[in-house]
Amino acid sequence: MPQSLPSDIASAIEAARLVYERGHIPDIPFIAQQPDPGPEQAALFEALPPPRVSWDEWLEQLLAPAETVLEFLNLNHRELCDAAQRLTSELYAASRGEPGETFHERVVAAAERRFGEPVPGETPEAQARRVLDAKYWKRFLKRRVRQARERLHLQLGLVGKGGRQYCSEGAREHRQMQLKQQAEWLKNTVLRGTVGGRVVEMPLEKVAKGPKQKLAKLYAFIAAMNELAVEAELTVAMLTTTLEGEWHANPAHPSAEHRWNGRTPDKANRELGRRFQAVRRDLAKRHVYLSGLWCGEPHADGCPHRHHWLMYDPDHERVVQAVFLKHFPGKLKLRRGEDKRLDRIIETSEDARNGLSRKCRRNEGAQVDVSIIDQTKSSGASYVLKYVLKAVLPELNIESVVTPLARAKPEAAEVTTPAGGKRKRAERTAPKPTAGEARKQLRTLQSIDAHRSVWHMRSFQFFGVKNCLTLWDELRRLKDEPPEPELRRLWLLARGGDTEGRLHTGEQRGDAYGFLKAMGGLAAAPTVQEDLLDDEGRGLRARVYSEPTQTRYGEAGARIKGIELVQRVKVKRKRGEPRTPTEAVIASVVTRKVQWELAPKGPEDENKSEASDEGKTTKGKAGAAVPGKGRTAKP
């Protein structure tokens, strides 16, 4: 057995070896490929047991996906950084024995031979710069080593049923260390730029958005989308999609014939995304559109699933269900209230198109689970906010943040008195979580966050609305009123008023509802709800524009510069030429006039920050957005 394996992985492999040497197959998700028997041997299978690979071959197959980083698996974070520093000189020396006409080709060939995968880069020069950059190898090793460890945990059954939930303990601890390092870096870094001919520095931690600011902005747009859905009389539902059992490494309730296909969570996540895009594409061909937000979460064994806060025209409910069943064919469970006796099961896509369903059996599951939200009883925004909270709260890293996830205080129920009147039953306050329960919930959130970090997964994403979150931020950044009427309307909505200058806490919170409506509303609405930019059908739209830059590897990059107003124009084309939409820039506004650079905080800056901490104020922080019409969000 290799000596460079973490202790928990080495212990699990040793336990599997003892089982294997007794002639049994280890009860773990990993199953080694057995040799194909010859024709004579196959005829004797009824009398003799099938041939098995040796233990060394079994171990070789288990460790094959991690072969290129096997020597790094038992290193801690500091040791990985040191190994990245050494890699540049090792690859430089190894390049002397590689074939190639130029030095760039030889050093890239040495790196690709060492790790068995291509080095990214647009040109050989850019590839070579990466190979000789210790920062590139630091990122490379951290990502590959963490994923190789987690894959071995999945293969050996250390995550999921009978093991840890969502990810390994090492992954959770690494993510917590990463968040602490990020917070420390923010504290010790300043933004430096030249304003009015003099150098200005600002503490980065005072400028960067924290979890609370992120959550306020997200909730503002979620609540605004919910109001637009109510206005358009759309059906709002929570729809959950899961993958087939073969994608699960170690499920809690496996079937007798269950066998893992060996795909890691990142591949499963891409499969979920591919199927959802296929759903939207098939619906668009029928002129049916969806709006909402999806949130990704892992099952206990690491296999991801998605919760979709979904909005669609109620006239198209059957076709929406049918298309989802086409790409997720393992039945659809439909819920229309809290009474489980009313739940229905739709077996196939054809049944959904014909409106056929049957009664749901007790504890019967389905690959697509749909709960129709009654907007007269509760807001759809409150449902999806629970999943958004799970993605944002781990960044706070304190026990008290789990309180919003505790059970809500139940409303008092009305009961009929013998005299025929009504009175309210006494309220029963739900118990608050204890310190132990709070820590347990926080560790769960941290494990989910670590799982996303290891496999590089998004937490959530809006769909069915124009990409406007970055445009919103750039408009709020703009201190002066734009001269163009169309951009000025959006500027007033994003900032919440016409006061110029920097926004402070409590001043002019933006109107997310009006902003979304001005951008055209929800794609799921039967008709365009409003479009302030193109109310006359001139083909106008606002967008963020960038300026070209150069990366540290000499490749073309881009940096956001400002906002521009563009208009679609018709261009005469010759026969046979493809139709390409052309847009002309009508006006542009620069939102980022100062070129800021990151710099370490000096001793004088530290003294200033300590003095300012004695009398902290909230002045200088950007205000939150308004979640809907006539309402304000707390900062």
C-alpha cells in the first residue's frame, strides 16, 4: 500500500484487504473490473467460482484516478504550497529530456507527461508561463488533491450510509481554514488608486460585500420576482429533480441491484444542468418559458440534486410536466396542499400530456417532486429563501446564524366554542435550538458548503429573467445621473432616488421590483409586463461593457468598465451568409473611473483601523435593495 495516503483512507483500504483475502467482495461502492474469462473457463462457471483479480490489481484500480497526485494526498495545506514551489524547478529540469523545437513546447510536454492532462492556454507561450508559475500549481494541486481524496472517500463508502454526511471531515476543515484565510486576507489588504492626483487607499474588508449584503440583495430580487408572478397570475411551484440510483455512490436506501456508475459529484452536477437546459430548450420550441431560481444541494452520499423555484403559465402546466418527465423519466409526484392523501403520481410523459395520474402510495418517491404553492397562504419567496440561506450562512461562521433555520413559531389556531363563537387557541412557542443543536446544524451547513467548494459547484442561479444583477450593481455604483433618459430611468430605480454621490446605509434603497419590470419582467409571463427601454419597439437594451486587458499569462482578458445603451440594427447580407444580430452603441457611461490595485496593508493602515474599530459605525456601507413595491429591506 502506498505510504502517502491519509490515515482514514489507509484504514479503510486495510479493512477492505482483510475482507478480500478471505475470499469476499468488500461491501463498498467501488467494484473492481474482473478479467474476462476464456471460453473454456466460462463453461466451468457453474462448477467453479469466477476468477478474481489479485489484491494488488484491485488496489491499483482503486487508486488509478488519483495516480498523478498520489504522492501529494497525505500533505497538508502548507506542504502542498511548498510542493507547488518545487514543481516549477522539477518540470524545468525534466523539460531537457522532452522532444520539441522550442523551450515552451518542451516544458509544457514535461508538465503534461507528469500529470496526464493538457495545460490550459491559448498559445505555447501562455502554457509555458503557467508551468513556470508556482501560483498555478498551488491552485492545481489543491483542487486535484482535494477531489482525489473525496473520490476515495466515496469509493470506500466513507461518505453516505454508515459514514460522514455530504463530504469528509478533512474537506470541511479545509474549507473552514480557507474561509478564515480569506477573512484574514481581506483584513490585511487595501485598495490603492489615484483620485484627483493623489493616492487613496481603502480597506478591502470595508468595500467587499459580506454575506448579509449578498443575502439582502438576493432576497430583494426573489421577492420582486414573486410579486411579478402574482401580477401575471403565474403558477408558482417548488420542483425537485434527482438523478437515477446509479449516480449515487452510497445511498441510504439502495435497491438490491444497486451499483454505482463511478461518476463523481461534479459530473452528476453537469448532468443535472444539461437535462434542465434540455427542458428549457424543448419548452422554448413550444413557446413556453420558465422563470425562477434553482438551488443545488448534495444528498448525504454527495450526489447532487436541485430545488427549482419555478414559475410558469398555468395554461401550460401539462406540457411543463411532460417535458420534465421526458428528461427525468422516473415518475413525477404532484402535491397541491399539505394533505398527503391528495398527492398524485404521474408515471410517464404521455400521461402528463393527457392529464392522467393515480393516487400516490405511502412513502412513494419520484424523480421529479412538484409542490404547487398556494400564494394566498404563503409567499413563494419564503420557500426558496430557505435554500439560499443554506448557501450564504456558512460564510458567517458563527453559531447564532442557524437560528433562522429553526422551527418557526406556529400561529394560533381558531377553535369553535360551545356557544358558537370563535377564539384563538393559546400559542405554543417552538423551542429554540440548544447550543449543541446549533453547532450540529452549523456543521451540516459547513459540510454542504465544503462539498460545493471541493467539486466547484454553484449554489444557485436565476433563470427566465434578463441578466441584470451586475447591471444593478454598476448603476448603484454610478454617482452622477446619466444624461440619456433610458439609462436615467434604470439609474433611478437601482438607486431608489435622484440623490447623487455615494450611497450610505439608510439612504435610497433601490426598487428591485420596478427594475425587473423595467427590464421586461419575467420570461414566463404570457405578455411582456413592461419594458421602459423599448416601450416603442426600437430594439433598445442596456448592458454592462468591458475593456480589454491582459492576464498574467499574456492572454486576452476583460475588465468591467461601464454601462452602454445599444440598439439592434438591420444589416444587408449576401445570399448564403448567416444571420448575425448586430447592435449599435447609442450611449455609454463609465462606472469605474479609478484603476484600483490590491496592496498589503502597512503599519500606518493597521493603526488607523484599530482606532476606527473603537467607534464603529455603519456609515459608508451601501444600502440594501427594496424587495418589492413600497417596501424597504433592512440593511
